[in-house]
Amino acid sequence: MHIDKYEEAIMNCRFCFMCRHLSAIGNVRFTEVDTPRIRAAMLYGLRTGTNSFDDEDFVDALYRQDLSACCVHHCVNHYDENGLALAARADVVEAGKAPEAVRKLAAKLEKSVGWKAEGKGDVAWFLDETTASDKAAVAAAKRLFSAAKVSPKVITGGCIGKALKVLGYLPEAKAAAERFAAFLKDEGVKTLVVSNPAAVNALKQDYPEFGVKLPCEVKSMAGFVMQAKVKFSKPAGEVYALADDFIRNYQGCACMDKLLAALKAVNKPFGTNDEETYNCGEGAVVLDKLHPELVKALAEYVAARADDPKKDRIVVGSVYTKKALVKYGRLNAVTLDELAASCL
Ligand code: SF4
């Protein structure tokens, strides 16, 4: 089983409650089942035969996880309880026990695999569906490209494998990755600038895991802007920048902090600690489609921690998080790209 690769997490997390406060879903449902300890205990039970994927409550708990990777990031031993959860989903799918809503969503994602390119040159911008759905974020990215004096080829289209992987559909995710890599090769892309941190993570971590080689260098928008030495004429001022799940916890990348420093942002501490995720399930990629009620609860949890919800400028890494915080939390949230564009 896929979970066998996560022996350390199963054996250690099942007795540990140290990171329970970082379980975003546990924090809004007030349930122990939504913590790494109980999930690991349930998966231990699966191996010893006292638990089974026939138990719908067990499978539902696996598909409720926010997958922020906060716990593994802050665990003193970095036991990969997040990887364990993803592996468990893959085992659920292989056992044919995926809930109907998950099966339907995966089928839709698989159908969406396919892209088109507009423009010329070997520098391309991957405008994923989530980012494309937010006009302000798209306009900000265009302004940043213009400031960098780059006119990229624009690639739009569907799933590049990330959401399928997160749902546990590994062969389908790998097939999507292979198709996207082949598409980029056919288009002659040498540099791919990517707005969505989930897509950056797919290209930089998932693709090598699948053994899929890309024909190009991948850059986050923040990394591209920094490397292009874009000049900013206005300081960003006071903001509350929320650490992104993929950028901080999955990749350990400092690009968000570096760009905030270049924008002369005065980053104020948010909430009661800087360890939690405030990204409303960004790591779970499609939690808003499976469990909008949980995304609402997560956004309300974040809003309750804002000093001045209407005025505080909350800066986030993804359109996914921005939309959740604006829609359900009524917060003044902008993406990092929007903040950067406002400083030009
Ligand atoms: S990830 Fe680390 S802190 Fe969290 S339950 Fe596992 S061992 Fe404990």
C-alpha cells in the first residue's frame, strides 16, 4: 500500500498530540478525528485489520483534511503526516472506495486536461483556471510582465495533475503531467512563469516524483519579478501577509518574504501565532469543491483573528485563498502579485 512508505508517521504520530493546534479542520470542527494523531491511529488500524476503507466515516475524514503541511513543517522530527494522508487517499482510490463526490470531481478534472497557447516566444505564463477566474489577479500579473518588459506566451487550460494527485488518482495525475510536459515541449517553452503556488508545487515536486521531465525552467511569479529586477516606485506599507501552504510548508521557499521586502512591506503579525495555516484549505486544492461549508468555516476562523477585518490588507499567495477570505470572511484580501503591481 502507498501508506507503507510513511511508516515513521504512522508509528509516531498515532501517539503524539503536539501539532493538534495546527489542524485547521480540527480547529473549526472541534474534532479529534481531524488531527494527525487520530488519522495516523486509524491508518495503523487499517494495517492491523481493525479498520477498513468500508467505513465511510474514516474515508470522509481522509478527504476532509486541509493538507496544509503545517504539521510536518513544524514537527520537530518532520514526520510526514501530510504525505501519509495523500498516500492514504491513493490507497482509497486503488481500493475502489473513493466517495461518489470525489469520483465525479476526478472524472471532471480528467476531462479538463488540455491546454492552448497564445502569443510568441519561449517565455510562457501558465494562467491556471483558478487564477484566471480573478480579473484583478490577472490584470496584476499582466502589469508585472509589462514592467519586466516581457510579453509572454499565455498558456490556459485545465488540470496539470495537481488536483488529481491530491484526490488520490495517481496514474491519472501522472498522465496529465506527461501531457503537459509534452505540450510545453511542442510549444518550445524554455521559461514557464506560474502564478498559482499549487501549480508551481506540481511542476517542481510532483513531476520529478512521477519521473516526468520538463523542457523548461519553472519560476513562480514572485521569483520572476525578483529576477527581472522590476522597479517599484511606491512602498507597500502595512500588510498582514499570510504564509502560503505550498510556498512555505511544501517547498520551504522564501520568495514571498523576499518580494515583500523588495516592496518595502511592513508585515504585521496575524492571529495568535505564525505557525497555523490561514489559507482555507489551499493545500487540499479542491476543498472548496468538495466541502464549501468547511472552507466557509475556515475563512470565518481567519476573519475572527483580523484586527480590523474591513481595513486590514491581507496578502495571500493564491487566488484560491483570496477568494475564500473575500467571499466567506469578508476580508480585504489581495494576492502578492496584486500587492506588487500596486507598488509599480
Ligand atoms: S507530525 Fe510530528 S508533531 Fe504532528 S503528530 Fe506527527 S509526530 Fe506529532
